[in-house]
Amino acid sequence: MSSYPARVMRTIFIILISAMFCMLNSAALATSQIIFQNDTETPLSHPITPDPALIEFILSQEPDDLEQVIGCLNDLEIPRGQVNRLFSVARVDLNGNHRKGYFVRPALKPYCFAFYGAHLYRYWLVSVHMVDGKPTYQIDFKNGGDGIQVLNSRTHGMHDLIANYALAYQMYHVRLQYDGRQYKSHRCIVDEYDNGMVTKTSKCTLPE
């Protein structure tokens, strides 16, 4: 039997989740305010022109994807020197010290498959540090999933995060906290959906 109806239903579910993303009132977020959020299908609300040096840094950290990125550039007839057009960037101050920080994601248009999955996307939270008077980039957190939220609460000086993952008719919300060296999972909440409505919220362990 064809799996077409199942794929259609899954696509509809993901669209509904994206549309309701800003309205979620999961227990995982009950005590914190969201200061930044994004998901797979939503363009950044205040994008900035990506710094070519920032994008080259991201690509240098993802060498396994470079061949696919070059393939996208060729297919879209974009010069290698304009690779930053494949990304979208917004300012995010992850450590609250007002130094430059960025959220980097693949652009929706032009679309490059290298950093997308069936419904997820990859993203990076990057901070800028001055070393000998020159800016140096550092990836504070990178991930692949269905969405990300930066909270106003902080742990060891860094804002807490919520990473979101869709699985069948469930949405997992994984709260991450900084331990002084890196972000680690702190707790997980799963919302179960029926007809686009949350029917149950419970604690969970993120599936492999």
C-alpha cells in the first residue's frame, strides 16, 4: 500500500505545529520567558546581512557538508563568493553581556538541501570574541531539529535554551542549560497532539 497518505498527514501535522509554535504553553516554558525563537518553516523576523567571514567559519566547522553546499551553489548559479546567500542570520546575545552574538540558519530562499532534513533544519548559535584586536567566532551551541527557543533565564551566565523535535504526533521540548563549558540536556517535556490540539503533556526522555 502506498505511504502517500501517511506522508501527507505528517506534512499537515508539521505545518500545524509550525503555525502554533508561538502559541505553545508547554510546562517546559512555564517559568521562563522566550526572548528569541525560530522553527524550520519560519523566516527570521529581524534578519541581518550575513558577514561572509561568519559563514565561512560555519562552513569550516562542517567540512562533511561542503560538497553539498557547492552543489547547491552550482544548481542555483550562485558564485562561491556569495555563499552567505544560502544562510539567514539574526543577532542573539546568548550570554547577556551585549557582545555580538548570532543565530545562523539555512535560508528558506534560496533553498539549499544541505542543511535540511525531511522537516528539520540545522542551526548554530555563535558568539564573537576579540583576540588581539580581531574578531574570533565561537559556536556556543549547534543542533538539528524543528525549532529553538532562547529563554530569559540563565545558568552559569548563559541563557537557557529549548530545543524542539517533532516525532509522529508528538513534539518534544528539551531544556538545555550551560554547565560552564557546554550546553547539556536538563529536562524533557513531550506534548501529544490529536487534530492539531495538545491532548497530553508529560515528562520524557528524548528518543534516540
